[in-house]
Amino acid sequence: MSSHRRVWYPYVSPFDPCPPIKAKAYSTPPSLFLGYQPPNLEQFTPMEALKIGTLWKVFYDPWYSPYEVSTEEDQS
Amino acid sequence: MKQLPKEFYAAMEELQAVDFVLVELTLYLDTHPEDYPSINQFNQFAKERRRLKRVVESMYGPLQQYGNSYSDYPWNWAEGPWPWQI
Amino acid sequence: MWVYEKKLQYPVKVSACNPMLAKFLIEQYGGADGELAAALRYLNQRYTIPDKVIGLLTDIGTEEFAHLEMIATMVYKLMKDATPDQIKAAGLAGHYADHGKDLFYHNAAGVPFTATYIQAKGDPITDLYEDIAAEEKARATYQWIINLSDDPDLNDGLRFLREREIIHSQRFREAVEILKEEQGKKKIF
């Protein structure tokens, strides 16, 4: 899993109606941590940048659907 | 309606990639107006996009109007297909 | 003025005729944290914000219109050849009864767009914090739409849009830092 996810463990009641999801994750994107962007950060090629949605590698933080996770999750 | 040649899609994507770099550098320079190397990179890509614009327009017709592109005869700006159709 | 360019910002692709995904996507067209709301929010705030961040609001506001066109393209492609039966099965019969296959500025639940989705407080820090929050909300919305979608080509486009929210958030955070500095200060070289 990407380093831009945080996991927490909600309380599980014996009376919860659905099978509990024991670990829940949320997104903490790179823009929370970088501060004022320093100069000369490593870039993607233009074609990679277009595919991903940013020019700078430091901001790369993709989100995959559960339908895609099995094939793509490990790329991040 | 006219069908676009296969080369069009590759050329358009190349222009989209170069223009995307220009969008990213634009926003970056809005908050980093004194980053000289980034301004150089911006100007290099601005030059490259002029070249790619001509390549795409030769297959697709004018990308902008109001005089930002020249027109063929007859007027071909309002001809499809439009971006959401291709 | 604005000049239209006959080109999408990103090469949008959709792999399957699936009008149900159009129903979810319309959230980012006419919803509270959608691309229309974003464009109108930033382009309205820019008139009275300190000069140093007018350019940023103008450029991000303009990019939001490119994103609005991407969402419209996705919805258009998903709906274009859908049959009335498919539209009914997708839960879009209400939309179809009123609008046919036209797009409309409403959210995924059919609530029409309203100016109350955006704020303009006249206080630069307040406005920029609103903008940062708007970007985070749009990012979250894209996450939930991607989770609902099994269309890999569509998800590539949605991932691009979600990544743009991260960059815009970054730039607005930098704009706050710019405004924290004294504005009249002369730079000494």
C-alpha cells in the first residue's frame, strides 16, 4: 500500500449488522507534507506526467478502485 | 463526417503531454516567480508546443480561433469532430 | 477574455457503454464540490484577492473548465448510445424524462446546481482555506467515484483528475504562505 494511506481500527461491536471491516484506511496526500515546493524536484517525462496528472514525482499518489486493486496496487 | 487518421491521435496526445507540462509549470511559476531554470524549461516547451500545434492542425484544422489560428477555405473552425466526439 | 481550444486536457477514454457510471460522474459536473463549482469559486474570488495570488486563482479556475469538459466527455460517451432500457436500469429515468440525453448541472442525486455551493468571504486567508477544503473534498469525491467504477479507461481519467486536486491543494497552500509574508516588503538583492 502507498505511504500516503493511514490505517485505523474502528471498534467492532458483537451487534454490528454487517461483517466488520477491521482496518479502515484514509488518504493523506503529499500536499499535506511538502510545504513550499523546493526547486529542482525530479520530474516525470511529459507523457508520463500527462498519464499521472503531475509533473513532479514527489506528488505521485494514485487511487485505485477495488475492482483494479489486485492488479495495480503494488505499483505505488 | 470526416474520420481522423491514426497519426492524429498520436500527435494530439503528444501535444496534450507538452501542454500539460506547460500547465504544471504555469501553476508552479505562479507561486515561484523567480525560479530561473523553470522559466527556461517553460520557454522551451512553449516553443515545442508551437511546432506540435502546426502538426495537429495540419490533420485536424484550427485548434483555436478568433485569429489565433489561420483559416483554410472554406471556413473550417466549426467543423467536427469536436474533442468530446473523437 | 477566454479562448476555447479544440482539445481535451487529457485523452479521455471510456471502455464500455455503462450509463450507471454517468449517474455517479455527474456529481463532479454539477455537484457541490464539482468542477463547475470550483471554476466559479476561484474566478469569482480573484477580483478582490491580493495581487500576488490573482494569477494562481485565474489559472486554476481556467483549468477547472478543462476538467468540466473532461467530465462532460465521459458522461457524453457513457450515455451516447444507451437504450431506454439501459437508462432505466441505471436509475437515470428521472434525468432522461426531463433532459433526454442532455447533460445538466445537477449532482448524482439529481439536486440542481446552486450558487450556495461556493463561498466568497472577502477575507483572503478565509477564501484560500475554503479553496484548499474544496480541493480536498473534490479529491475525496473522485476516490468514491473510482471505487464505484470498474471501467479501467475511465478510471485512468478520474485518477488524473484526482491528482490535479492534490496539485491545486499544494498551490493554494503555497498561496497562503505568500500572503503570510508582508505584502509591501521590498525584496533586497
